[in-house]
Amino acid sequence: MAFSKKLLSEGEHVLLETHPHAKVLTGNFIGGALVVALAVLGAIYLPHTWRPAVFWVDAVVALILLWIVTLGPWMSWAASYYVVTNRRVIARDGVFTRTGHDIPLARTTDLTFKRDITDRGFGSGTLVIYTAADQPHYLRNVPKVERVHALISDLLTSGSTTSDTPPALAMPSLSAVQGNVADTLPAPGVAESSAHETPHSESTDGSLPQGHADPSRPDNSPAA
């Protein structure tokens, strides 16, 4: 059973998808081989007087044991997978009863992996993901656990995950502020000319400036 891309949110894409390491089925396949061998030996060495009834009983018992020992665990393994996206780590397992975990990378605080001697021979291991509020999540039997660890670490350090922190407000640049202040000030030439201009006013002795007519004279002749 593969991971359905319909479960992805907008802008999310899959970076890695894998099943648990197949080493978990080693004992099951060995047990299945033993069941088949015993069933064949029983069919060969059973007394002829017991056939055919005992032959069918032997076959039914062998099929039941194969389902318990091999086929059932294989179906459970096939339905289990680990998925790494640019936003979260997804774990699913189970055939009839499905269980799963979604671990947001934005809330991941630490990431480690563990490998015993058996894991080193198969290249697998246990990935431990620590989050801010929850207990550690253990992803067991991860194939190529070191590569998966490096992939998630790169996502965490590069800041490629989606963050809940709102973006910072854009601040105006220093040149824009200086430009706005300059627009409010008058031009240097205008300020100097207005400072040197003096309005026409009457002299202190009450006479009008030369060239101006006295309105009290009837002929409007200029004042002497």
C-alpha cells in the first residue's frame, strides 16, 4: 500500500517514501519455509489408509500456519511506510486497524538515530524525533537511517519547513526616509531670496518713499 498524494497539503511534496526494512520479515519467512517443509513431509509419510481426509487436514493446517507466520506479517509490513515531506514526517502501519503519526518539522527540536550490531549489518536503525511538547517519536527499522537522518537535518537547518511565525514587517529604508524629509523642506534658493526681501513701508518721518504719489494732493503729483 503506497502513500496517497491526496493527503498532502498545498505546497507540500514528498522527499522520501519507504517501508520498514525487510529484515523484520526474516524470521517470518524462515518459519514459513519450515511450515511448508513439514506439510510436504507429512503428505509424503502419512499412511495411505489415512488418505485423502488427513491429506486435506494437513493442507488446511499448513495454510493457517502460513497465514499466521508469514502472510499476515508480510501484509502488515507492506501496509506500513515512512514518508518525509518538506513539512512533516509521516508514519503509518496496520492492515485492518490503521495507526499513524504526523510529526511537523517546524516543531522538531532534536533528531537522533540508534543502531545496534544487527542494524549495522543491514544498514537500518531507529530514528528518534524530539518535539517541543510531545514525547519522543521512535521510527524503528528505518532503511538507510543515516541518510534519512541527514535529509531531515538538512531540512531543519536550511529553514525549508513551514513556520508558524508571521513574517516580519517591512521597514522603510534610510534613503526613503531621507527623501521624505527633504521633500518637506524648502529649496535653498527660495529660502535665501525670501530672507532678503523687505516689504515697502513708510519712513519713520511720515514721508512716502520717492516716486510714490501722495493721495492727499489733488493733482496726485509726487511728493517733493
